[in-house]
Amino acid sequence: MAKPRCYLCLSAALLFYSAWLFAQDAPAPAAVAAPAADTAALAKAAQNPVASMISVPLQNNSNFHVGAYRRTQDIFNIQPVVPKRLSEGVMLITRVVQPIVWQPYTTQDTGGEVGFGDMNPTFFFCQRSLGS
């Protein structure tokens, strides 16, 4: 049971590391402002869905009373959002939902399986108008 968990942790770390490498951009000149301005800019960027900011939302869903023994199934979703500037006015925003599923055996009162669910990638192209 230790080997699958080790591979699961290694795979998750590789996913995060590759997303981090893909999204490296040169910092904007305005990002070197005063600390109070940085905090306000970060708060504003966090509310903007097309900001040049990587976010990794995590979500856990528990489904209760699964099977004859009324066990609990867990689905942990890792949902990194990685923007990449393609040109001055065009960005590619990649969002991947990768579930990690704990599925209990429905015919036994102990044990179960853990593994990756179906990966759901989504790609958005965003174009900013430069003149308006």
C-alpha cells in the first residue's frame, strides 16, 4: 500500500513543478512598487480571472453512505490555473482539474482503492484591447 501512495505523491509533485515551470514570466515593472501597493494589486489580481497570476485551488468532496457498508468516498480535486502571455495582447489560460479518488470497497467494511480520476483540461484564449 505504501508504493501507490509514494507514486501518487511523486506524480502530484511533478504536476505542480511542471505547471510552475510553464508559467514563468518576466515580472512586470509595476510589480516593484511599495509593499502597500503590492498588497492592493495582489488583492485586485486575485479577483481578476484573466490576471497573470498562477492559482492552485484545492477542493475535497466527500460522498457518504457508499455501498452496503455505508462507507465514505473522497474525491480531492487539484485545479491549477496557469496563465501564459503569448504576445502583448494575447494570453493562454490553462485550467486543469485533476481528481484524486479514494474509492472504498462497497462489499467490504475495510479497504479500498486510491488513484487518479479523469483529467479535465480547459484552455482559454484572452485578448486585451490595447487602444481602449
